[in-house]
Amino acid sequence: MKNKFRIDKIHTEIASESTIKKVLKFIKSSEIEPPYLLIDKNKVKQKVRSIGRRIRRSEVFYAVKANPDIEILKLINSIGIGFEIASEGELNILASLGVEKNRIITSNPIKSFKFLKMAADYGVSYYAIDSIDEIRKLRDFVPGCNVYIRLTVPNEGSEWPLSKKFAVEVDEAEELMVYAIKKGLNPVGITFHVGSQCTNMYNWDSALDKAKTLWDRAEKRGIKLSVLNIGGGYPIRYTKNVVDITTIDKNIDQLIQDKFPGKTRIFIEPGRAVVGDAGIFVSQVIGKAVRADENWLYIDVGIFNGLMESVGGIKYTYIVEGSKEVKKWTLAGPSCDSFDVIDKDIFLPDPKIGNKVLILSSGAYTISYASEFNGLSIPKTILI
Ligand SMILES: *Cc1c(COP(=O)(O)O)cnc(C)c1O
């Protein structure tokens, strides 16, 4: 008997029914060999429009690192929002699309010389800082530029914490603002990141409280701020349900209204939430084995060519072309490295070799992390 795609209610809750329909239609009509990543254009558009809609005076900048595919960037560019970048490579792609300089900001607190030179030439005028050395670098490369200080905020409950590598406490942030002025820069505001895939809504509460403390301290020292950059962190659904964007944004908006002056510009830098749940990987079963009583399932996408985040604990949901019978599996990628194991003890239908496995919510931090390790090529991205 021929196997078919086993679609449950949970699948249509994670990726919408219309996205799944489009994906199945594409697979049926296409000759392209897996693995490849399909991105639902409508879903991206819908996400771009919903993020920040409930936050007054907000401006959205897509964090390019989540997925820098040129067709995705063209689509997002056509909607007219801005971009957050961190490297010369990311700036190059935006330059090739003719994105205006005032629609680009950069929030990586530690930037390379090469990138700074290029960003200065291009006319990018907003930069994040969290150290004295970065202020000195900016003085040399982009004199007079606008800077916002990256503040440490709790990252608890975020699946991909970012707090240790960057950011400073309030006292130090205040001193950095004063130092920036001394070096001829223009401190305009504060930024933070609550951690990527932030499933704890209260992280934004604590972050905004802390930003408010710094904002008032700056004011006392005669530094008038005008920009509050709340970073990214919006969660998407992988397996478990998450708080929806509207609820998060209404909460943020209320907090901002209560704490910050009426004219404050709010920057938002979503990455994952823009493209993550618009993406579905189409992979193929390349092997099966029983080893020490464990069922192993090998597919052609793994840790090195797309599913890097499973190392950090992201658990994907799969639609399998298989038989009715469900088995417990260890799911592994195609490379020869024993590190290349995607998930353990997951219950999935039993496929045949050559059957397809669809990986839901895989549009962000997948292809952008992928390498050609072991000669396995990086999967193509296709917009549908
Ligand atoms: C990665 C990153 C983002 C995007 O974060 P998401 O969790 O993907 O929304 C935004 N701002 C900065 C500075 C980042 O480094």
C-alpha cells in the first residue's frame, strides 16, 4: 500500500491549513529533489503586518540574520519595513536591492572594521553599543552617529538566551552615554533583547522597567533620549503553544504608554517571528535501522545543513509520509558525524525509504546556519 502524508489537528494549528495545502501541492507538481525549504509568502506578509501593529509609534526592522534569502528580503522590502543588520554581507544584499539608508539599523554591539567602513559609506546612522572600545571605534569610523546602549535584561524562559554575550547594567550604561557624548557621538536611546523565542511575556515587563530607570537617569544628566529599541524575541509555535503576538504587543504598548514620554520612537527587530512559521522543510527519508532496540530514522536534513537549533533545544513538529503505524524514533541527519542527531524518543508514523518528512516552523535560523559539511549542499529556499 502506498504511504500518505499523515496530517493531524496539531499540524494545522502550527502551520495553517492553507500553508500545508500549498506545500503539498508544490511537492506533487514539482520535480525538485529534496531537501528544500518552502516559504509561504502570504504568511510572511501577514506576520510583517501584525508585528508592532498594536504598539503605538513603532517602526519594524526585520533582523536579517533569521533568514537572509534574497527573495524573502525582496518580499519584505516590498512591504516597506526596515532591516536590522550586523555584517557587510547582510548590508551587501540590502544594497543590491537598493534599500534606503534610513531603513537600515545595526544592533550588534560589537562590529568589525570592515562592516563599520561599509555602513558609514552607505549612510547607516543607528548603532548599538555596550563598551568603551565600541564608542572609540564609532568615533573613528562613523563620527557623530546615533547610538543606543544595550542594556542587560532577564532572558529567563527564552529558548535561545542572548544576555550573557552582550549588554551592560544601568550604572555602566549611564557612563557609556556620557562617554559617547564626550567622543562626539549622539546617544539617542536604549536597546535590549529579551532572548530569542521568548515564551515568558514578563521578560518584556522587567526589560521595560529597567529601561525606564536608565531613561530617567540619562534625563537627570541632561541627556534627552528619543528611541526605545525593544529588539526581537517574539516566539513562534514549534510544538507547545505560545503567547500570540497581539497579546504580547498590547502588553508592551501599555507599559510604554505608562513609562515613556509620548513622542518616544519605538524600534522593533523581529527575526524568528517574521519567517519562522512561514517555513516548511521538505526532506526525504534516506535510511532506517534498529540499533540497540532503538528505531533510527535518517533524513537528508540534519544539524549541519539546516537544523542547527535542535542542538539548543528547539523541538520541531513533523508531518511524515508514512503508514498508520506510529513508532518511537531517534531522528538523525545525513552526515557521518554522530553529533548529527536531531531528536530522540519522538513518535512518528513509519515511513519507507524515499518517503518525505515535512518539518514545520523551520523558516528561521535554519538555512542561515547551514554549512556544506560532508559535501552535503545547503538546501534551496523556494517561495510559494
Ligand atoms: C537576532 C537579533 C534579533 C532578532 O531576534 P529574534 O528572536 O529572531 O526575533 C533582533 N535584534 C538583535 C540585535 C539580534 O541580535
